[in-house]
Amino acid sequence: MNFPNDLYYTASHEWVRPEADGSVTVGITDLAQDSLGELVYVDLPQVGKALGAAESCAVVESTKAASDVYAPIAGEVIAVNDALSAAPQTVNESPYESGWLFKLKPATPGSEKGLLTVDQYKTESGSA
């Protein structure tokens, strides 16, 4: 399993990458995509939607199951990865790069720092 050190994580298997402009990019972890199996459908939030922390905001569906994706922090959706509608398997192939799901403008700058570190996520997910 791949767990980049420069990201923040949630117990529900989302990752968060802080960007230089103050926004954050959100996706699901390598562990999550591996557990789900090959994704066949991704439903993303609308750009402009305000999300509360831990609010269900997207769905990833595989041949095994559908799973909700939760907003890791409160904020406004400023971009979605439209390429996933035609190629949802990109999340499986590249969960931390091309397979990102959406970008948020945090309601509180820096709030991602309250999420799990890579070591905390590995321990909590049983991957340590």
C-alpha cells in the first residue's frame, strides 16, 4: 500500500493535499480503492457546493459495492475531476495523482492540519 507522507488522512479513507493557493485536493486512499476493487462509476459534488466536515458529498461505485466519500473538512467545492466520469478506474490506477476527486476552498484555512498524519492513518486503518 502507498501512503504519501505529505498528505493528511481521515478515518473514512479520504486523503487531503494542501495546495499553494490555500485550497486542498481530496481523494480516496490506496487502501480504500484496493478494498473497493475496480471502480465503474464516480458521482462528484457540484462546483460551488458548500460542504460541512464529514458530510457525504460523493459516491464511488465498484463491481463489489458503492461507497460514500465524505468531506474531510468544511469548505466550498471549487473544482471536480471531470475526467473520472469517462474513466473512473483512474482512481484505482493513480489514487493520489490523476485519480483525485475534488478540490475545496477550506472554510477555515489550515483546518486540514487537524486530520490524521500518515502514521496515525496507518495505525487506525490497521496498515502499520
